[in-house]
Amino acid sequence: MKAVCIFLAEGFEEMEAMFPLDVMRRGGLNVKTVSVTGEKTVVSSHQVPIVADMLFEDLKEEDVEMVVLPGGLPGATNLDAHEGLLKGKKATCYPGFDKYLEGAEYTGNMVEVVDNFILGKGPGAAPAFAFAILEKYAGAEKALEVKKGMLLA
């Protein structure tokens, strides 16, 4: 079964990874956290260690439904150094960091959906980011059900 993969680099922003993870799992999606560090334990921007489900090296392209790239510092820098995943794609990020999106087209939107990438503008975009993913893969009805269950609708 294909999975939504949340890539975790050292220094990732917790809200941008964990809020979507929580929402998607509540919505019944198959979600995997993937460490791009070579180690399963990845430390967030606020020094919270998270144990990823798997390592990037063990990921098979055919098993990936979508990729989620949480930001944060130095998480965004570390992701950028790993494979250049956003080259030639539309992207959004925390204001002022768009100059580092080499090869990507910055939009400034709160959430950007491009191919199998969904990106958020920062920690404040985490709810919109999470529900955009859930709606895309589980439908609007399921997204509303989860929002209601979380007292967000």
C-alpha cells in the first residue's frame, strides 16, 4: 500500500510534521515518517527527538503516494541539501527564506499543492497544510469529519 511520506531532517519544525501526521492518521491515511539523516531518531528544531518509521535509504519510489517536507531551521536547509527535491516546482516557505529555494518558483501562498508535494508557509499554516493533504487523499467529507472530531469545525 502506498504511503504519504513525511521527510524528517535534523532541525525540522515539529508543528509542520506532527500536526499533519496526527490529522492524516486520524483520517485513516497510511503515513510514514522518513528520516533523511541515516538514523531513525531525528531531533527537531526545538530539540524534541522523534523516532521515524523508516530511513530514506529503505524507501522505494513505488511505495510513495506523496511526500511532505516540513520546514524549520536547520531542517529546511538540511532538506535542501538532500537530493534537491523542489527543483523546478512551485513552493512556499517561511517569509524571507524564498531566496534559498534555488530552482523552485516561490508563490507565498499559505499552502502549495504541486504534484505529490504539499508545502506550508510556516508553523501557522500547519492546520491548513494538514487538512489540504487529508482532503486530497481522503476527500472533503473525511477532512470535515476529522475537523469536527478535533473541535476545529
